[in-house]
Amino acid sequence: MNVVVMGSGRVGARVATILDQHGHRVCVVDTNPDSFRRLGDSFGGDTLIGTGIDEDVLRRAGIEDADVFIAVTNGDNRNIMAAQVARTVFEIGHVILRIYDPVREDTYRRLGLHTVCPTTTISAMIIDQINDFLPAYEEI
Amino acid sequence: MYIIVVGGGKVGYYLTKTLLVEGHEVLLIERDRQKVEVFSERLGSVVLAGDGAEASTLSAAGAQRADVVIAVTGEDEDNLVVCQMSKVKFHVPRAIARVNNPRNELLFQRLGIDVTVSQTEHILKLIEQKIPEKSFVHLLNLRHDELTIVEAHVSGDSKVANKRVSEVEFPVHCVIAAIIRGPDPVMALPSTEILPGDELIIVTHAAEEEMLQAMLSQ
């Protein structure tokens, strides 16, 4: 499978590393070349300096042959725009993006994008854990 | 009309000022609180501090009853999301986005933005108009780009020179709106003779612009 990952932060680099270990062809795009060190020495994929909201950058990253596009930069709006470029211009079937803002996440999920919202997910996990060690919590 | 402007850069500030003078109800949304203070002093209480891409800010701004939202920040991704959130979540009838990278104009239109404004493109066109040796200049798009206004310079060896307007076979949907002769505009009547040195101002279907250019450049 060919994958383009936009954003080489902790999440982007980790996803890219795991997919690379599983034998997929991965290209990671980030505006900051320093961020590629997170990929580690054993990373066998490609890296590209640039922003994923630019069609030319995506093209150079190999988006035209990509099966999956993942947008996980720190900027919600950048992820949203890049995801829509990938879907609308390059017609990538599997586009996954991170949106921190729950309201924006809800809006774009309804528009058919595959969104992940760490804010709601992590909050729910924390509440679950509290419920686990404080069974009386729910009754208060 | 109630107009919400997002982004308090130079464009947003002067836009807000002009729209207020024109008598519209305007609200300017800006993230930077220091700017909000300065703008509030100058413009009055028409400035709201917040992130225009966030639903809570748009809701506080009364986006539900806005007629137009105009996103003019320096970042295309922010302008896109402000416009999409306004349309999808608050059903704002008209969303206008400033496009910093001219190549995003088409994309934004495909993604549902009603109107895009590209400063770069405008400046490029203005510069083109000022280059004297260009004989055929695209001036303006009208009505969703279906019609355009062009300006053509008539040289001495042009095949339309020294002919009457009625004698020239222009493409079907071309209308000469005016002839600029020296400092003056001249009406283009069928009997008017086109002289070398004239500038023809022509309204044409966009589809016929190339044909017209080929014809007038010969």
C-alpha cells in the first residue's frame, strides 16, 4: 500500500514508522526538516519538505499513486484543507485526518471525511479510568 | 446587510471600515487581543476577539443571521475553514474567501465557497494592463467568469484598422463597448471607423476570448 503522511510530529512519525515496518511504501511531508528525526534511523520510507496544502508538494510526495492520505499536523485547518485537496483533486479513497476541535471534527465528519478527534477520545478514556477506580462517581 | 469579516490584517481592517461607511452592519473577528483593542478604539464596538474558525466564536458573532461572511486572513486554510463552517453549520447564504495562493481559487470554488478573491491575481492583471506593448489585455471577469471584458490595441497593420465596425467579422458574442481614441471614449456605432492607435474595449463570452485575441493580434 502507498501512503502519504502529512505532519511528522509524534503521531505522524509513529504512524509512518509502523506502516513502514509493515512493508508499506510511506512518504512523510513536513515543513520542518528537523521533525524527520522522529522517524528514527531504521525508517525506510521517503521524506519531503513542504506543506501538504500545496498540490505540487502532494504530487511530489506521490499522492497520485497513494492509497491512503493521512493529515496529522498540529493545525486543524491545515489538516482539513489538505484532506479535501487529497479527496477532491486527487480522488484518494482513504483520507484520514486529525481535528482537535470537537465541533469542527463533528462538522467535517458529517461532510464525509474520516476524522479522528483526540480531544473527545482522550477525554472519554480519562473519564472511563476515573469511573473504574471510583465506582461511586456516577452516582454523585 | 449583516456582514462578518474574519481576519484583522490590513485587508480586514480597511474592508470593515469601508463597509461601515457604506452603512452595513459589520463585525470584525480577530484572534489577537491587542489588535482587537486598537481596532475597537478606532472603529467602535464592532470588533470581536476570537478564532473565526471556531463555532463558538461564529455563534457569538451571530453568524446565524449573517448575510455574508468574508474570510481575509493571510492563511488560505483558515479562510477555507471559516467559510465552510459558516455555510455548513450556520447556513450563511454567501461566503467569500481571500485566496493567497492564486492556484487555490479553483479548489475553493469546488469546495463550495461562493466567491474567491485573489490579490496576487489582481495585482498581476493590473501589472499586465500597464505593460504598454501588450496588445490584448484581459481586464475583468463578469458573472461567474462566463463573460469577460478585454482591451485590444489596434496597430497600423492590424486587419481591423481603417475598417468600419460593421465591416469587421467579430466572433458572434462579442460587443464593442467603447473605443478609446487618445484621451476620449468614442461610441462604437456600426459606421464608426476603427483607426490605428485605438483601444477597443470588448465584452465577450469567455469561450470566444481566444478567438478574439487571435483575430486582433494578427
